[in-house]
Amino acid sequence: MEQHSKDKERFFKTLKSGNVRTLARAITLVENDVSFVEPLPKQENYSQVIGFTGAPGVGKSTLINSYIDALRKSGRTVAVLCVDPSSPASGGAFLGDRLRMNEHIADPAVYIRSLSARSHLGGLCKNISQIIQVINYTEKWDIIILETVGAGQSEVEIAKIADCKIVVVCPGYGDEMQAMKAGILEIADILAVNKADMPEASHTAKELKSMLQLRPAGARNVPIILTVASQNQGIENLLNSIDALLN
Amino acid sequence: MSKKNLKYPARVLVTKIGLDGHDRGSRIVAAYLRDAGMEVIYTPPWQAIDSIVTLALQEDIDVIGLSSLATDHLIVPDLMKSLKAANLDHIKVIIGGIIPECEHGMLREAGVGEIFEPGAQREEIVDCVAALAAKARQVKQEFEGV
Ligand SMILES: Nc1nc2c(ncn2[C@@H]2O[C@H](COP(=O)(O)OP(=O)(O)OP(=O)(O)O)[C@@H](O)[C@H]2O)c(=O)[nH]1
Ligand SMILES: [Mg+2]
């Protein structure tokens, strides 16, 4: 017991020093057992948390990949947590968000971690707040980006956790619009219409705009931003809109 | 079945090094492992050795599964050296694909955990990965004491 608490103290010291291996281990340990973070002080949040949510395949990972680029150009360090669904039958998971984020691999100021939802409903994983607490504790990562599982209508947990929420949509999703009506629209600080290279994009943007106008008078302004994540278009705009909300 | 040794899901990196981009085999193995309750981190092919080391580090990987259909396995000994240099030699590496018999010795000597040839059965692969993951976990726990 004595030895164990000494080990733990040493571990947290290494974590604080910015060691990436220890950060990765700490995230696994917290993911598995939330009591692991109990000794950590509940300090001021160091990192700003940006959440990306939206239906499967709208381009969340691709957009995050481009956004990381823009953040790095502005000199900020970035930790990314990508949550993918788990298989209900086996509990296992295929974590594939890295498929779209490979280009940052050689940059030590970008940390990417794939997480399974482990049957947790809500779009994230059960201990996401404590995982964020661990990253905060290191005081090394200016921005934490969260990617939710491809969300339908009820995955709004991110609203409680992120300082800025981006709801990503793309043209040609009839039921996407249903989802927007059903509530995910309410959590958006910014709406990104991705795949704006598709001809119906301006129509989608128009439709979103008229939906926003249905809100009661005095509702906050929600920018609608057109992006082509796969070609790095609209990303400056996205970055500026997010920064405007953060400051 | 395969979770028997592990309290929490194994984290397995399934990827490809070198120049060959055919990833059908990788996908099948990834599905086997997922359906056995493991968490599979899947990446694009053509990874550089340094990238695999970074992936293993950032994702807290227990086992690395490489698919080699051409000659990509010939650089695996370099990967093993790089993992060791990064203090990651608790991570076990397995290779699947087309690997000539005469090269098995060289690969095992380099520290490769297991080699699977075409026709390897699901159970075989899953059990092997589960056992190697359990070992890796144990080493990590002893090393960090937490
Ligand atoms: N035409 C077009 N395709 C895009 C764009 N952005 C992403 N895509 C493609 O859309 C597909 C899905 O992209 P992802 O980034 O994986 O989507 P995602 O929302 O992260 O998907 P999940 O995580 O599975 O929910 C990929 O084939 C991308 O190449 C874009 O701006 N234009
Ligand atoms: Mg994704």
C-alpha cells in the first residue's frame, strides 16, 4: 500500500512533466477505472475544449484534421480525443478516425487518442470528463478536440463538456434535417456545412438558416460556415469563428 | 472467450508498413479482434517505422498487428529496434500475410511474437493476440507500479 501510493505519486509527477507515454497510460487507466484521478487536484482548466459532432460520415474527422493544421499554424498545441462506437455484441471496437488524421503523426505538439464508447450512450465515453481532467493536469495542451461518435438526435452530452460545440452537417442528408429539428441544433455554437463542394450545399445552408430563424427572438447568433474539409477550404473561417467564441 | 486474461479490452494497432497498400487482410483481422471484444486502432497503410512507434505510444497499444503481402516484413527488424529504443519493447508484434518460410527465423530472432500465414484460423489469431496483450499489460503495470 505504502509502495503503491509512492508509485502513484511518481507516476503523476511524470505525467505532469509532459511525458506522452505516461499520458497515454493515464488515459487508459482512467478509462478503465475512474477512481484513478481521485488524487489529482481539481484545478482551473488549462485546455479549451472544442467538440465536433454530427451524423456518421459527414466529415468530422477530415474537418478536425484540417482544423488541427490551422491551430498548429497559430502556434497552439492540440490533443484530440476521437470516440467511435463499440460493437454491442462483443464490446470490442473498430477505431478508425485515425484514417483521416494521419498527417500530424510526426508533430509532437499533436496528440491523438482513439477511444471506444464502450456502450455508453450520449456520443462520448463514460469517463470523458476525467480523461479531460488528466490532460488538463499536464498543462501542455492548449486545445482539446473531441470527436463524438456519428451522432443521431440524442447525442448531446458534448454540450456539457465542450467550451465550443461545432455541429457538422453535409448536403444530401434528408434525415439530417430531422436530426437538426430534434435537438442537436440547440447545442450548436457553430454549424459547419461540410462537403460544400457538392452542389446542394448552398441549399443546405439556406435551410439551416431558416431553421435558426424560427428560434425565439434574442436567441444567440450561430454562424453557419461552409467547409470543404478534404480540400482545406473554409478552415480559416472556422478557426476564427471558434476563436471568437472562446475569447 | 478471448477476454479471459484481461479485465479491460486489449488495445491492438492494426496497420501496414512499407509500400504495399492492400489492406483486405488487415480489415479481416481487425474484424476478428473487434468481434472478440478488443479495441482495434486502425490506420492508413504505408506507415513509416517512426510513425508506428508514435502510434503505439499515443494510443497505449498492447499488441501491433502488421499485414505484409509483399516484402514489407523485411523492415520489421528495424521496427523492433525502434520500439526498443523508445522503451516500448513490451509491445508484442505479430505479422500476418505472405511470409516465406525462410524468413521466419530472421523475424523471430528480431523479436516478432507470432507469424500467421494465409489460412490462419480466427481462433488462433484471437487467442494469440489476447495472450500477448495480457503479457504486455503486465509489463506496463510492473514498470509504472500503477
Ligand atoms: N466531397 C467531400 N468529401 C469529404 C469532405 N470531407 C470529408 N469527405 C469524405 O467523407 C467521408 C467521411 O469522412 P470522415 O471524416 O471519416 O467522416 P466522419 O464524420 O468522421 O465519420 P464517422 O467518424 O464515421 O462518423 C470520407 O470519404 C471523406 O473523404 C468534403 O469536404 N468534401
Ligand atoms: Mg470520424
